[in-house]
Amino acid sequence: MKLYLYVAIGVIVFGSLTGIYYSWRKGIEREALLEFNQKQIEQNLKDQAEMKKRLEEINKKQQEFIKKNAEDKKAFNDKVGNINKNIDTNSKDRPASDILKKTIDQLRKIPK
């Protein structure tokens, strides 16, 4: 009878120790997973901040490009306008001025 009591106590102690061990192990795994997830979130936030900074730089460069393009287009149109004025003022003494004027008008219509 004592033997059954010792076996029962041994089984209960072994079962309790096994349960405690697996509970402790799951706690460590859960803690490691939470730490990993936290690091992933922090890295994601850093990546988003860097991406936002890059997009702002791209937007700034795009605005500068648009401004420069508008200035270049205005300068080009001014030059063509000056050429047209020169052709108009000298058109009486040059027979080819109409051809040049049409050519310049066609060049102006061509997109850059």
C-alpha cells in the first residue's frame, strides 16, 4: 500500500514539474515572440520615416524640375518670339521670310 502511495505521489510530482516546465517554456517563447514583434514594429516605423523623407526629397526635386522646365520653356518661347519679330520686321526685303516663319511656327508646336 505504501508503494502505491509513493508511486501516486511520484506521478503527481512528475506531472506537476512537467506542467510547470512547459508553462515556463511557453512563457519564454511568448516573451521572445513579443520582443521580435516589437523590433519588427520599430523597424517598420524607421522604414516609413525614411520612405517619407525620400518622397519629400523626390517631390522637392520634381517641383524644382517643373520650375526649371517652365523657365526653359519661357526662354525658348521668348527666343522664338524675338526671331518672329525679326522676321516680321525684315519680311519686306526677304522673299523667304514666310517659309521661315512657317517653319518656326511648326518648331514651336513640337513638344520638347
